[in-house]
Amino acid sequence: MPRLIRDGSIIDDRWTLVREAACVEDVPRAASIVPLALWLAARDALIARADIGVWLKPDDDPQALAADCPALPLIAVDFPQFTDGRGYSIARLLRERYGFTGELRAIGDVLRDQLYYLAQCGFNAFAVRADRDLEDALKGLADFSDSYQATWARSVPLFRRRTMAPPMRERRAEGAP
Amino acid sequence: MYRYDSYDHRILAERVAQFRDQTERFLTGDLTADEFRPLRLQNGLYIQKYAPMLRISIPYGVLSSLQLRKLAHIGRKYDRGYGHFTTRQNIQFNWPRLEDVPDILAELATVEMHAIQTSGNCVRNITTDHFAGIAGDELVDPRPYAELVRQWAAFHPEFAYLPRKFKIALSGSPIDRAATLVHDIGLHAVKRDHGEVGFRVLVGGGLGRTPMIGHVIREYLPRAEILNYLDAILRVYNRFGRRDNKFKARIKILVKDMTPEIFARHVEAEWEPIRGGPASVPDEEIARLARAFTPPSYERLAGDDAGFRAAIADNRVFGNWVKRNVFPHKVPGYAAVALSLKKTGVPPGDATADQMDAVADLADAYSFGELRVSHEQNLIFADVKQSALLSLWSELKGLGFATPNIGLLTNIVCCPGGDFCSLANAKSIPIAEAIQRRFDDLDYVHDLGDIDLNISGCMNACGHHHVGNIGVLGVDKNGEEWYQVSIGGSQGESASLGKVIGPSFAANDMPDVVARLIDVYVENRHEDERFLDTVRRLGLEPFKERVYAAAH
């Protein structure tokens, strides 16, 4: 069984990613992640199953899932290349605007050096590219211990935490800038 | 200036460690060149023609003497003893070894400096007015806001892989000294009747291949909403900006394709749900940042210094320098001084490590240990007592930084060009030098008055040629270097883009071409009319005629 990172651990992946499916009959009986287009076309048939997730392309509109966010167990966002940053905004919209609380999974060209930012934006699962070592990729989640911005992972930006509890100013050598 | 607290130090240390690890993984082959590229670019590292180039961030151009000494040390230890100040108020080193870059970044972190996002498709260094805090025409000191935006931009997780690079500039004054109209986002401070501070928001300006002037999308944004609104703009751009063609990927193309009105509507819709949310900025935070920019301990002086006035009258050469390189200060008895990095024979913006050390000493002695970098690639001492100007001038002369040419034809803005940059189509530094040599009569250059001459070695327009009164663009024709000339560009609050006068020229012809443009101006100018105004009044024709008549 393929493995992936979820909630900071490496686990077995019970979901099948259905990259292409023209109709409901193309969807396996096992837990499946289907393209948005199929979900929208066959929503009535698929919604009865509790083991259906949906994946989005970078140019898909996450608003299309706004009504389904409370019910869907899993949404995946595809990164055709890791340099395509649209999925980061999609993740924040799903989490922060449409209130999605299920598994949010990054799929495609998913690599260690992007994991921290992906997690900040709301992803909690990472289907790291198959040719890469998961143990190694896991380290990417710990690249930083803090962020300046308000994000999904840290909803209170650093400046608000600073003004609530100002840290001790660093005592530095004289002549520091 | 802004000082790091324990949070800033920790985040920066983690960044240095992250990049050290990434560099090691690249060198051992665990990361491919394609995977490493965006990572190194976001740490300022280009692989250039002859060696890597490291671009170090100087946030909004503010530098302490201690930081400048560190840059001098880096120039000496890791480079060939010099650095190049850029049009984005940054500094570049052209000869570091890739293996050394993590160590350089670690050294920079000890003086609260970094190379974060100085390159790559992300939010770049925030720039502002080099007279921030001292200009008499200022409504609001832009530096606390620039620092606020710097922290927002640093490691922003959502916007690290944008369609293309993204540049933000702020101005606290109605007189725009930060070229905000040619930035992806320009923010102009606005003060309302009750003293409330907000910003006018412009988007979609830019130079490069398709130069455009920014559009106002919101006349007044309350200051508390600045980060939410930036998030909204960037999110619209991140989702909808073109990624299929890198020449059409800047936000200006999206704004143009959508129209500014529709773009603004998208932004407003994106902003509405996050408005007033956690990223709205409390007054306490703005006050905290403002405390980092309180004025230095100025002496209480009655007004203009009498000795200084007398020296101007007595010494014409000093007077010329004061006229061009000394600027008014809102505090009586003080002045701002521009150190010209545009001496003929030296690549514009270059300074040696020894010069940097000497400038650091002078900053300590004359300007409270601080200096700024201007987007015209000069250095600024912002807080000099008028009574000390004569002695500062003689020290600067010894360093070669007293060329009295700020705003003049020989104060050429120039990118590194084909001598260093692998993107360039043509060399730019030798062109600048040939023009400077042609105009070596300082009295004549002073008589010509304000003329901006900007040179870029390619379409990427790092030399801001579109907004030069005279703009020169290096182009490649069948493997040869040619130069296209435009006139009538300008920066500032009435920014305009230059128009190309016709077919391009060979390098050797460039001093003559500029000389002929200048001749037309001298023959036609009204009293006290600037070159730019003569061009605006006469149009291109008489200039074209002269230049091309002579060429045939």
C-alpha cells in the first residue's frame, strides 16, 4: 500500500487517486479521490458514499465545493509543478472561507522543501512524489518554528502575539545596528 | 532603525539553516538543478555568467554603519573586494562561491541582514523614499509601514510561488521619490481630516518588456487594513495571473486584461471576508514599529548655518556640490547628503570594500551611524549638520564620492549589463562610461540641469530605462549589441514612459547620439526649462531629425 504524510506522521494511504474518470462507473469501489468535474457531474450518485474525496486542478474554483465542504472527508489539490503556487491560495480558501475541516491533501509534484508553506496554508496531508523518501520529506515540516503572517496553521499573526506578550528584546553587543 | 527581537532572530536563523541544508543537498545531488533553482533564488542567489551572484536585501534602503562594515567584510572575504548597489536599494556581489553562500548568510544574520526573496517569483524587497523621515513635504514617515510590509512579505507561505516577481513601493509624501507608479503595487500615504492615516493603492505599474503606469484601485485604505488588502491583491494575482508565458505573467498584464475596474472588484470581493480579521493591524503594532524610527538626537539649531552659507559663497566648487548633492532637511541646521556612486570610469553603483568601510566611519562621524541607499544607486547621509558639510565634502572628495552630479546627465542609472549578467543582451557599463567621458565638462553638465539618463542591458529593465528622460536599452541583433534610445520618460508623481526615437545604434555612436539630443535641447530650451519639459513641449520630431540626419 502506498504511504504518505498525514498530521506529521507517515501512514498507509487507503485512498485511490482517480486521475481520470468519465463517469461514476470508472470510480473504484474502494475509497477514491475523484476529479472535481466528475463530482459536479455525478454529485447525486457519489454523495451517498462516505468514501469519496475530490481533487482540484490549480485552475479549478474551490467555491464549487463550498456547499460540500462540511460533508466531504477529503479534498486534494494538485500541483502539476511545485512552482505552480495556485494551490496555496486554494487551500486557504477551502479552510478559511469555506470551512473545510477534513483531510486536505497536496498531490502531484509535492516535495520536502515546500511542505512547511503548504502546511501553513492548510494542508495536513502530503502525497510526496513517489521517487522521494518520506522520512526525509517529513523534516521539511519543521523548517520553521514560527511565521510572521496570519495563516491557517497560525491564525494569530506574529505582531498580535508580540503586542500581547512582548518578548524580551535581544541583548546584543554594543554597536549593533 | 528597526531592530530584531528574539522572534526575528530565530526565524532568520532557521532560514539560514534551511538554506545550508538545501545547498548541501544540491551539492550531493539530492536536489536537482530545477528543484534547487527557486530555493536559491529566494535566497538571492543567481547563477550568473561567470559566477554566482548574491543579492542582499537592504530593506527600504536603510543601513547602519555596522551593517555596511559587514558588507565590506563580505566583499573582501568572499568576493573581489567590491559590491554593486542596485536600483532596488539592494547590494549585489558578483563573485561569491556557491559553497560559501550559507556562511555569508550566517554572517549577515549577525547584523540583522539577509537575502530573503531578493529574487524569484515572490514578493521582493520593499522600497521607499530615500528621504523618509526627513523630507519637509512628508505626510507620514513610510518606514514603519515598510517594515510592517517587509515582515508580512517575509516567508509568506501563500505567495512564494507567484506567476512572476512582485515589487511593492511606498511613499509617505505627495512628491514620489520611490517610483511607486512603476511598481506592481504602489502605496501612497494619505492623511484624512482627523489625522487618520491610510493609503491610496495602485496596482499594475511596472517596467520590463511591457512598461505600464499603475492604476489606482482604491483611493483610501485605512492603515489597519493594509495587510489584508495586500493579501487580497496577491491572492487574485496568484490565482489568475498568467503562468503559461513568463513575458505575460506580471500583474500588470492581468490588470490590463481584466481592466483595472474588474480587477479592483475581484480584490474588493477577496478583501471583504477577511476585512477586520486577525491580520488587521492594531495601532499598538504601528506604534511599536514607529518607535524604531524615532528621530535621532538632533541638536537644537536656530536655522541655516552662517559658516556653511559663507563657504558656498567663497568656494564655487563646494557650492556646485551643495547645489547638486545636498538636500533640504525638515530640522533647522541639518541637511541630507547624496554620495555619488557615479564617478566617471567607475561602474555606476559600485563601491569597493575599502570605500564601504570609509563610508561607515563617515556615517558614524557625520550622520548618527546610519545611511540609505537610493534607487538611483547612490548613498545618502540623511542627518548631517550644515556646519559639518564642508569637512564632509573634503572627506568625500578623497573617497571619490563627491562628484557633484546628482540629477544631472552623468548621474547615470545603470544595470550590471552584459559584463556580468547572463540575462543581458548588451553591455551597459561601457556605454555609461563613454557618455560620462563625453560630458566631462562639469560646468556644461551643470548648465544642462536635471536630466535622468538610464541604461538597461535588456528588456528586464533593471536600469529603469523607460523612466529615464533619456533611456537606453541594449538589444541583440543577430548576435551584435545595439542600443535603442527613448526620450521623455520620467519618474515621480507625474511619471511617464519614454518613447523610442527610432532604429537602434551601435555602441560607438552612443555618445554622439546623446550629444545631439542635448544639442536640440540647448538650442530650443526656454529659460529654466528642464530637458524633460522641452521634450514634452516639442515632441520627438526635432530630436529624431537631428539624430538620424547626422547618421546618414
